[in-house]
Amino acid sequence: MEIYQGIILGILQGLTEFLPVSSSGHLVLGQIYFDITEYGLVFDASVHMGTLGAVFIVYFKDIREILKSLVYYAGTRDTSGHETNLALAAAITIGSVPTAIIGLVLKQFEHILFTSALLVGAMLIVTGTLLWLSRHCYRIKKGQPLTPFKAVIIGIFQGLAVIPGISRSGATIATGLFTGLDRMTSARFSFLLSIPAILGAQIISLKDMIESQSYIDPATIYGTIASFIVGLVALKLLLKLVNIGKFHLFAPYCWLAGILALFSNFL
């Protein structure tokens, strides 16, 4: 992979990780376009770490408060004044379980998932449909509480987002809305839930790299930096769009991109 290709794909990752149009789907299509076949999950996991850095910056206060509450509880076994943060930490843990299970199962089929433009096209259409249906939930002013059951459902959809073409942010935020959460709570939980998922994927990727004696080349490094910078801008933009109820406007793009990907498979 050339450095310029890594940067382009990193920019693509930064934009599409947070905008609900499937980063993995666009990365697959981008790698197919550039005729790149030797990188797969190594490059994908690395640029995801770049966008994870953007999540840490935007949600730094939330992450800090959750960690403080966990440390306090571990030392005192007292939940007083920390109930909200501890409940959120529990929801993230519970939601991460189905994500991990589904992710590990689907990893066995990565040679199919990450090489098929046909699959990407079909799943982009699914993503667009989810986004469009979620518009009916925008009227929720004060959402219902985030329960363990809702965390599991959202975690399941996050796991399915391993499939290229299904947007992780789109699927999890839309699912949060479907379960009765308000817009900003859905977005906040979606991105906090992404942290253990991306870190876990990176650990698995690192294990695979060691076993296959792979290494991170300059193109991957530059791509990761690009994904971080662009991802930071895209995340802030998405939160504004979610807040004003314009989340579903990405549906037509997903449908169009999906149809084009399907047609490209037959050219």
C-alpha cells in the first residue's frame, strides 16, 4: 500500500466511522478500488484506533468520571453519589458481551466479509433503511432509562456491525432510539460502547500480527493519523446532526452507495 492510499483510506475511515454510512464497508470498497489485498484487518484495526482517539477526546469527561466511580467503588464498596456512572459502566460491560461473541464468530468468515462488494452493497441498503425508520423516534424529549436489556440489544447490533456495510454508529444509535432512549443518550452510549469493542479488536489484531509476523508500515501510520484528525471533526458534526434530529438524512446516501456497490459487482 502506498502512503497516499493509506491517507485516503484513513480520511475515509475518519469520515465514515462516525457518520452513519459504515466505515468498514467504505474501507472494503476503497481497498477493492485500489486493488489492495494484503492488509485487511491489520489496517482496518489500526485506523479504527485513530478514530477511537477522537472518541476519547470528545467523551473524556464521561470516561474520567466513570473510571473515578469504578476506582471509588472498588476501594469502598460504596455506591453513594456514583450510581449513575456505575450503572453506565455496567451497561457498557453488559452490552460488550454480545458484541464480543458475535465479533469472534464473524471473524471466522473475514475472508468473505472483507472482500465482497456485493455484501457491502446489500448491507449499506440495510443501514439506510434503519436510519430512515429511526426518524419516527426523534420526537422523544425525555427518553426511557438505559436498562441491561437495552444494553444487550444495542450490543447485538454493534456486533453485527462487524459486517462491512452495516454502520456501527448508525445501527447502535438507531437501536437506542428504537428502544426508547433519547437522541443524545443513544449517541453517548453508542460511542462509549465502542471503546471496549475497538480495543478488543485491536488486541486480536495484534495477536494475529505477531503470529503472521506482520508489521505496521508507514501507510498504516499515516492512515491512522488521518483517521484521528478527520474522525474528530466528523464525530462533532454527527453529534450536532443527532441533536437537531437530522440523523436519518444519511439514509439516501447509504441506499445510493449500496446500489452502486451492487452494480459494480457485476461490471
